[in-house]
Amino acid sequence: MNASELKQRARYLGFDLAGVAPIRQFPEAEFYPKWLESGYAGEMRYLERQRSARMDPQTILSGARSVIVCAVNYNTAQPQTRYDQFRAWISRYAWGEDYHEILQRKLRELATWIEQNSSSRTKTYVDTGPLLERVYAKYAGVGWFGKNTCIINEKAGSWLFLGCILTDLELDSDTPVPDRCGTCARCLDACPTGAILEPYVLDSRKCISYTTIELRGDIPEQDRSAIGHHLFGCDICQDVCPWNRKAPYSTDPAFEAKPGLFWPQIDELLEMHEDNWRQLIRGTAMKRAKVRGLLRNLMVVVGNSGMREFLPKLRRFLLHEDEHVRSHAEWAVNRLE
């Protein structure tokens, strides 16, 4: 088996991009411990627990020689981030089916094919695995590491889900593509919270995606107004990227927006009971935040809307059983009043 055959199989299984990176120490990987020590990971403590594995894949799979990086385009023919006082915004990646499950199925098929056609061993990971995916994506030729810290491909843009296969199969590696961000700083300038501290450096604690998805408990009051209308995640640094102007649309119906997730009306969200919320986010990446986390976020969105007409429906959340939903509802009521 060679790398060309493997990439052909990956495309057959539905991956838009595929490449091979060698197992070795890359300069970009040296930044990772420093990033953790700076506290930029926030409360994502699993990143610290995975530190040794992320720095040395041999601890995951003894004898590992290659990382196969596959990417799927999830862009859809829907508008980019829009603002409306009556609506909330959900990140594009969460509109459709949970990408973890979609990519994992494809990766396992590819890994099984590799094992059936060689004597190698494999391990597959999507997003949450102990691999520095974006570093390997760069050295697999999938794209370059953008200033917004996303992987950017010259033709596909940055609307990409990444999945990796770690294997002891030795394959010819691909050549990294050059960084084509140039002098552009639109992502840094557009970030509402200044989370991109400098090119290629993201402070998760300031990032709207981190705050609305990963952060548990109370959102610091000083950070709430900058969240704006973002209910779950944020796409702004990708929306403004010039490389996404002509990004192709995905042909996979799994990534099309599920009813109720594209630009939902705040009024309707306020009326939903928790069973309705569970039904709405079932099978999507939004379940990561859990219903109570989404309700906490919704309180912030309502408070930022400036629409006093939401007050009657908002006040019922002052009696919510979850203390964080209650405290954020109080903040929103006070803000609107």
C-alpha cells in the first residue's frame, strides 16, 4: 500500500482532503506546553492531562510512524454571521449532524481498509483525541496554520473538520504548504473579544466559542456584552477570512441546518421547555454545552438584545432550578430594565 492509494480510498469514502505527516517533533508542537502554562486553555483541563500524549504519539501507539490527516468540508449555502435583535446565532459547524460521529465512521472505515491491506495497526481520533491535529494537518499538506489558528486550505478555505489516523505503517509524507495569510489581520481585527492576542495565538478564555461551549458555571459579567447574540460558538474569524470568500459548499446533506438551528428566533427559544431543547440538539454537536449551558447562554443573548418586550418570558427563568441560569436571567432582566 502506498500514500496515493490511501488518499484515493479516503476520497472514495467521502473525505475532501487527505494527506500524510511523519511522526517527529515539529517547531509548532513546542508552542503547546507554553500555551498551556500561560493559562490560555482555561478550564479545558483534559488538554493538560493529554499533554504527554500530544507531545509524543508513541505513548498512544508504540511504533507509530505516520499520521494520516483527513478533512471534510462542512460549509453550507447559508449566509454568514448576521445580527438581528430578535434572533440568536449558532455556529455553522453545529447546524447539522454531530461531525464527531460522521468523521469517526469514515475514519474507521479507512482504518479497517488499511489494516486489511497491510500488517499495520491504527488508532482513529476526531477532535477530542490526544493529537496535535492542526500541526499534523500542516505537515500533511492539508493547509496552513492561519492567524486565527484554524487550518486554511487554498481551495477549500477553513470550513473544515479534521480527523486523524495514527498508524505504524510507513508512508511517504506530503509537503507542507506555505503560509498564505501574508499581512492580512482581518481575523484579529474582527474578533469581538480580542481573543486572538497576536497572529497564531488564541486565548481561549476570551473566545466566544470557548465561553459558550466549554466554560461551565457563570460567565464573567465583564465578558457578557461582547458575546452579543451568540448562543453557541462563533464564526466571525472565519467569516472575515478572504480565503473563505469562494469556499465551496459541502454536498453532504448531514451538514445542512437542522430545523430551528439556523438563526433561531429568541422569542421561540424563550418559550421552549427543556424537553424541546433536548429534541432540538439531539444528534448535534450542541449537546456538548448541555441544555442548562444553552439556557445560560440564552439569558446573555436576551440581555444583549436590548428588547424589553422579552421581559415577560425572561422573568420565568428567575425561578429556574439551575443557579447559573437564574443568575444570568437576573443580569439580563436588570440590563433590559
